[in-house]
Amino acid sequence: MNVGVLGGPPRAVAQPDGSVDVFWRGTDSALWYVSYVRGSGWSPARSLGGDLASDTAPVASAVGTFDVFWRGSDGNLWHVYQTAGHRWSAPVNLTVGTLGSSPAAAGQASGAVDVFWRGADGSLWHAYTTAGSSWHALASLGMGPLGSRPFAAAQPDGTIDVYWRGAGNDHLWHGYYRPGSGWHGPQDLGGNLYPMP
């Protein structure tokens, strides 16, 4: 399989059935992807459009939805989405304000999707949607300042963990959401991280 020259690092999402989708920013600044289906192999590379100014943040949910997020050349949060059995949407501007980093996304079993980024003020910002609903207003989580883009993961019970490199040191920092008790943190987990974007 030859997908050509990549303009950014690839990001992969795997499904329980063994299928895999890989997304990246092309040299034309558009969003590109390939899919692997067990028994059928890899698809040709396809463009989903857009004007990317960051790495991609793809996420899949257990209800069969896909979302891919990025910072657009205008500084806003953009995404494309796909529901099971349907085509990909056109790129959508979520107009949540200026992003100071690439976004990070976490999908939950319920179909909810959470997106995180370093805001223009250096703190951790967040937007989310629940299955079948519109996007909730963006909000600062009051954590930071961040010295890198955030990285996020969701657990089956609804727990969400977000990690980043500190701005004042090279430590690993952590904020987390627990169902029923809300957001907590930040926590300094120590360490000595290399600089990251």
C-alpha cells in the first residue's frame, strides 16, 4: 500500500471487529485516511477535505460513530464525522474559539465525545457532545498552564483522564473526570518529559 507523502503524523482508530482507520494531514493540508477491513485489506487513500493546521485527533465510539478533529488554519476547532452506514460529513467548524494546540479527543461507550485543547490563555479547555445532541458550550477547566498539547483517554465507566507536559517544569500533569463528582486536578505526577508540541 502506497499512500504518498504525509504532511503530519498518522493517527489510528481500531474497532472491535478488527477494522482500522488511519488519518493524517496531507501535504495539501487536507485530511486523508485509509481503512483496513478484515478479509478485504486496505482501501485506497481518500481525502476528506479541510484545511488542517495541526495533527488529527480521531475517535470512535461503541455505537459506531467516528469523529476526527483538528485545528484549522483559522485557529478554530474543526471536525468531520461519520455514523454507521453513512458517508463522511463535510468539514464542520465548531467555532469554539482560538486553539493554542492540536486537539485531543476521547470517545465513550455511550457515544459521548469529549475534546480538549490548550487555549490561547495556556489553560486546559474542553467541549463535549452526548449521543444525538448538539455540542455543549466550551469551557475552561481551570487547569494549567499547559506546556504541550493534551492527551486524553476515556474508560467504559465514563471516567476521563487528560495528561499534559507542565509549562513551568518537565513533569507529567493530570486532570480527571469521575462520574458523579465532576472534574478534579491538576495533579503533578512528576517525571522528566522531553519537550513536545
